[in-house]
Amino acid sequence: MTGEILAEARRGLHLAHMACMDTELDAWDSPEAQRKLRVVTEVYEPGMPQVCRSPGTLWMFAVMLTGDVERLREVSDAAVRTCRSDPGFEWELAHALQWRANLLANRTDSAGDAGRDADEALEIFRRLGDAWGIAEALSARAEAHERTGAYQAAAADYRAAVEHAERLGAHAQIAVLNVRLGGVLLETGEAEQGERMLREVIEQSDGGHNEAMPAARIFLAGRLGMTGRIPEAREHLRLLREEFAISHFVVFDAFILGAEAWLDAADGRYEDALDKCRRALEHARNPLSQAIAPHMRSTYLTIGAAAVAGADGGRRARDAARCLGAADALLPPRHVPSSLERHVHGQAVARIRAVLGEEAYGVAYAEGGGLTPQEAAALL
């Protein structure tokens, strides 16, 4: 290799190194690492052929880790267009569609588009006989089903994806898919089976580090908290922070802080809950957090409302109602709450109404609907 070909090969190695750091995401938060990532984002333009094929596709991680969420959508759209315009890029088109489906599946208002992209990717992968691609496309479609509350369809797709991953012996991917399936079963009336699946993934990992473990512990902690097993739920969150450096990365730290805050609020530790909610809300302002979990801010305000209602002997219950009104107003369009979100919301409403009464609650709640996110957070 010489000249520009050698230079591009070297760039590819840097991209591969960056992608292999996905279990050390907090390392990319330093100023020096962010400068390197910004340089990477400036080298290519959306739609270039080389960023539609591996390792160039890994460039999208740099765009994501610098928090340029608007450009992330532009990059994925351009990749699909480029692959469609070149007959030699059919396999790459399937990957571009599957990647865009994963990006869109996080929002209810774009989950339909995600499902269509996943369907098209699945058709291409099946035609090409790519079992790995089939499993990934099924997983993306399942995520889109989850976001719209079609949990039975999501479970069917996750089960089908597991079958394809098993044929390949892709054990790490099987664990990830089983965690996602276990989480869905918590929503379908098969919560005991879902809990068993989550525990199995944790037990099989036996202290090892893999992609599945953080989600397994988070999902299981939610289930345990809802069923009154708070000490065990706390232990899973403690182990998650202890075992995984990834827990300090902004998005994951927000998830864990939110879970810890909810357990504190449920346990009557209101001041601890409020402290964690404030920190989680700071993380939720991050553009990457908003792209991955656009309902995150609303969830933490809801937990905060429950804590405010219990703090100071209930003297701040009116602020709690306003906070809850703001939380509901900030939900993404057509958001479908999970069973845990419904549980937390129900707890908050019951606690506030018990102090204020129905009429005063209704007035304060309506006031909260007009607050900005910053004004609502200031109530905590």
C-alpha cells in the first residue's frame, strides 16, 4: 500500500481502535479524546462510499461520541442513499438500513420508520443468506415494536434473532438478545419468565464483562424494586457500578442514577433520591442521552416529584404536583410507558394526591405543564 490508499488504511485502524473501546466509553470523555474524535468527524463527509463499508462505517461512532446528534441522522440517511445508488452496495445497504433502524427505534414518533428500515434490511440479509445480519435486523425490528408497545411482536422477533445467533455460536450476541427478550417478557404478563432469563444471563456471565450484563442488572433491578425486593435491587446496581467502567459514561451513569433515585424514593430516603435525580437530569441534558432515551428527562422528573412529595413532611407537595405536570408535558409524542414507568408514575400521583387532595393537585399539575425543563428541575 502506498499514498492515499496507505493513509486510508491507517485511518481505518484508528477507527477500529475507537470501536474496540466501547467497553471503556468513559475514556472518550476527556478533552484530549474529544479533540481526537472531532478530528475524525472532520475527515469524512456523509455519503462518501468509504464510510458505507467497514471499517469506514465506524466513523459514525465518532459522530455519536461527540454528541452531534443532528449530524448522526444526516450520516445515516446519506449512507442509505449512497448504497441505494450503487448496485454493488446491496449488503452495505442492508447494514445501513439496520443501523438507521436502531437509531430511529429509540423514539415513538419514528419507530414506524425504524420498522420499515428493519423489514427491508431483513429481506436483503435473507436473500444474501447472512445469518448475522438477519439476527441484527430482527433485533432492530423488535426494538421498534417495543417502543410502540407491541411487546408480543417484539418477543417473537427477539426469539427468532436468538435462533439465528445460536446457529452461528455467537454467544455474546445471544446473551444480549436474551436480555432484551427478558425485558420484553416483563411487559407481556410473563414477568416471572423474564426475571428468570435475566438471572440466567447474570449467572452465566459469572463476573465476566460483556455487553449484556449492564442491561440485565438494570432490568432486573427494576423488576425487583417493583415487587418490593429493594435490598436485592440495590445490590445489583452496586455490582454494576463496581464491575463496569462503562457505568461512568454519561448515558449509563444517568440510567443507574435514575434507578438508584427511584429505589431511594421508594425506601423513604427522599433527600438521597433528590440528589441523584438532580445529577441524572444533568446527564439527561447531554445530546447523546436525548438521542438514546428521549423520555429520560421526564422519567427523572417523575421520580423527583415522588421524592419531593415525601420530603419535608409533605410540605412541598404542590411543587411535586407541578414537577409531575412538567414531566408528563415533556414526554416525546406518542410515548408508550413501560410497566416500570407506569409504576413510578402511579406512586408519585398517589403520594401527591394523598397530601394535596384532588382539586389542589389538579391545579398545581396544570401549572406544571407550562414549565420549561430547567424550571421543573429547579423544583427538586
